[in-house]
Amino acid sequence: MSNASFDPQAVSAAYLSAIAPARQAQQESFKSVERFARFQYAVAGDCLESGLAQLGAALIATTPADLLASQSALSRQFGAKLRERAQEFVELASEFQGMLRQAAAVAVAAAKAPQRAP
């Protein structure tokens, strides 16, 4: 026995509209994860550069005073770079939080929207 009022197109449309906010949030989350990964890669690069600079300073220094002076200068530069990266991380996290908040608002609005009768 078949139901003549069953419309596969309507079921498909309802399904797609129901999961649209979650799908959008997932796509934005993937973009954010990629941005965080690129950020971590940049921080790792900064650490590598700092380590190589410290090694170069150790090889070039002729006296312990020269070594101490060059290492302290390099450490100040690295600290400044890490402060910039920390600020960048805060901005990335804030953007991600805003995106999640917006996606949740869209999902709530879609859930509250009146459903039309078949």
C-alpha cells in the first residue's frame, strides 16, 4: 500500500534545510582548524629560527660576555615575536568563537521558524 501524498522532494528539502546550519558550521570549523594549523606551523618556524640563531651566536662568540650579550638580544627578539604570535592566536580564537556564535544563532532561528504544513 502506498501513500500518494508522500513527496520525496519535500523530504529531501526538509532534510537539507534542517542540517544546513550544522553543515555551514562544519565547513567554517574546517577552515578555522586549517588556520590554527598554519599558525602552529608559523610558531614552530619561529622556534626553529630562534634556536638556529642561538646556535649561530654560540659558534661566533669569542668571549662569554659576547655570548651572553648576543643570547640576551636574541631572547628579547624571540620574546617579542612570541608576544605577537600570542596576540594573533587571541584574534584567531575570537574569530572562531564569533563564527560558532553566529552558526548557533542561525540554527536556533531555523529551529524557531514556523514549519509549513504539507
